Amino acid sequence: MARENKTKYAVLGLLTSASLSGYDIKKIIDSSISYFWNENFGHLYTVLKKMEQEDLVSRQVVHSSKRPDRSVFSITDQGRQILSGWLKREPEDQPTRIELLLQLFFSRLMPLPDILDKIQKEKEKSEERLAVYETIRRHIVENDINNDLERIPFWLMTVSFGVHREQATIAWCDETMETLVRLQAARETKATEQ
């Protein structure tokens, strides 16, 4: 069974706050949900066109004397119903595809110092992402001047997931590097005994 394209739900969710152009939607995705849901322009515009045909969004052309005309999209009542139905559904399981783990699975073919280096780099990337999530969390909390209980708690929940995921990855990297160091020592001991 083919997997359903979920881009429309991301778009519908964003349109519940304001009418937006495709460019605005992409900008908001890049600055908010891209840490767990990313979209490219080409796909986004294809989805918007299909959503308009399905009456999930309406499009208004906004004319400007200084810029090209812009298409601004708004969610329709049918779009709100579709979004509401999707929010109530159980999310589909996503297939796990982590290239690092695939490489590690076959790494008996590599020198252990190379594997150790690869894991150290992964740890550093996770530490950088963790710092970004912490910055985002602080920014949300510090700028919540209106005590926006409609959105802020939910935004913080998604940031918290990212924080926990990166913390878990960092802990896994530490554990994996300890194992690799012990394995290297065992191999060296075995080599000197032969």
C-alpha cells in the first residue's frame, strides 16, 4: 500500500494561523518545523495546486506594483475538516533509515580508529543540534510575552523531543566509543600474544 503524502497536513496546519503564499509557507517551515518535517519548494507548490483542486485551500492573487503578483492561500472549511480528521488519527510508523547505523553494522571491514572517528563526529553533530534546540527553546520562552497557551506548549513539546533525541544520541555515541576503545585494546592484546 502506498504511503500517504503528509505535506498537505503540514500546509493545512500552518494555514490555520494565517493566509500565506507558498514562499511564506516554505519560510515558516524552514524556521520552525524543519527540524522534524522538511519540504522543498517544488514539492510544496505541487501539493498546493492539488490541495486547491481538492478544495482544501483557496487561492487569492495579490497584485503589487513593485513586485510580481503573489498567490496567497487560505484554508477552507473542508481543509479544516481534513486536518482535524488527520490530527485524530494514529500516526503511521515511519521506516527507520539511519545511514550511520547501516555503516556501523558492516564496520568489521574498517579499522577501529576510523569507526571511532566517525562516531566522534556524529557526537559533535548531535551536540551542535542540541545547542540549537536549547536556543530555540529559550527563544520561544523568552518571546512568549502573551502567554500563548494555544501554541507555545505544543511548540515546546516538539523542541523537547529534539532535545531528548540528541541527548540519547550523545549517550549512545559515548557508549559506542567506549566499546570501540575496549575492542581495540582487546585486539591489540590478542595481537601481542600471537
